[in-house]
Amino acid sequence: MDIRQLAAFHKVATLLSFSKAATELKYAQSSVTSQIKGLEMSLGVDLFDRLGGRIQLTEAGQRLLPYAEQMLALAGEARGATVGSGDPSGVLTIGSMESITSYRMPPLLEFFHHRYPALHIVLRPSLCAETCHALRQGMFDMGFLMEAETQHPGVQTEVLGSEPLTVVAAPDHPLTQLPKVTTEELRRTQVISAEAGCAYRELFEAELNDGTGEALPFLEFGTIESIKRGVAAGLGISLLPTACVQDTLDAGLLVKLDWDIPFEVFTQLAWRRGKNLTREMRVFTDQSIRFLAEEYGR
């Protein structure tokens, strides 16, 4: 077996596409096909079933995949230990939602920029379900999730902490005059929210719709900043991570509504289950825990 063959096999196995694998590896598709055929001849088994325009791993391919990951990870460690200073290097592709990227990660990214300049971190905007799918398919190395559930099919997670949430309104909104806000009062109020697929939005929506027999209309805004501006303009109320609104609360542009939030979401760092973490991934995990978990009181 050859490292290049194993790398081609691993990429095709995770993407289930020869063309996508060729693009990511920067090979011609014929080269990827040749590498796979060479590996199959070396082992004497078929690694993929080719069904029309689709492919899937054979039993033999499924058994080989974890070994391929281990060998590639070990090869990366050996290369890093023998070349230059051995500092983490290369590219890490991280999937993350806006609330984490914009409001939680800047100190972490600043640390990596100064401490590990050879390690290039690429952030991909992605909702949690999309991130989990991309991790299982090998398109992301790691990803951040904000979900009520901490167990996800095919994905391993490190829970960083419970993410505080706050319901906010404009200072002159009628609900700000109430010492306590009820769920029924929120049901009669226009809500501005993130797009569907956001965990805390879906939990909030389910709570407001519970027992009403009808889906209440939500105004969907594209970004957290646009939601905050819409709320400040008096267009409605919103539920957002506290970290995203703390600046506007401190400035008096928004006001916190006193509503007992009956659910909880957890910020998590995730990677594909069974994947051997590279040195770069281990460093990113350790520093994420160091920088982010402290904010959650871990």
C-alpha cells in the first residue's frame, strides 16, 4: 500500500465521489481512479461498489477506512516531527454558525494567528445540521454546534458549556413594562428570528406554538446584526445568545425581557466519530476548551 493511494481512498470514501475527491486533492479524476484501482489490486478486493452514477463502500472498504485514517494521521505526525520546528501547520476547515464565529471565537483566532502562524484556519458558515453532515462526509475537519442534544449520529463532540440565551426587545416595547413576561404574552407578539435550522429558534418556536394548534409567523432576518437592528427599531422581539446581545444591552439599545426560558442549548466542538485527531486538530481542541469553556464556567 502507498500513502497516496490511502489518501485517495480516504477522500473518495468520505465524499463518495471521485470527481469531488479529485478536486480537493488537486488531482485529475483519472489519477484518483488509478490510485484506487492500484490499491484494490494490491489488496485483491473491491473497495467500492459502482452503481450507475453513485458509489458506496464495500464491506472490505468499510473495514479499511479506520486503518487508512490511522495510517494517514501517523504519517502526518511523522512528517510534522521531522520537518522544521514541528509546530502545527497546514489547513483546518471549521464549520461554525454566526453566533459562535462572531461573538465567541475572535480571542481563539487571535491566539492561533500569533502562536501558530503556519496553521491556516478556514471558517465555513454552516448551521448545525449542515455541519454534522459535512463532518460525516469529510468536508470539514471540525465544527461548532449549538444544540439541545449532545449526541449526534456519526459525530463525536466535546461539550464546551451551556449557552446563555436572552429574550430582547426595544426599550419602548410594551412588554418591557411588565415585571414578568408570560409565554402567552410572547405568543401575541411579533418575533424576529434567525433562519430555520437554528436550534434555539426551533425550540423557541415550538414553545410558542405549543397548544395553539397553529404555527405562529416569525420574521426571518439573515444575520444576527440585522435581527438586533430590527428589534431595536421596534419590529418585534427576539431570542438570541446572550453573548450576541450583551453589547447592545449594555448600550441601552435593547432591553432584556424577564421570561423563564424552559429549554437549554449547549455549545459543542465536533468531529467525525472514529476519526483519529491529527496534531493540528488536537491543538485546536485543547485551545478551544481553554478559551471557550472558561466563558461557560467549566
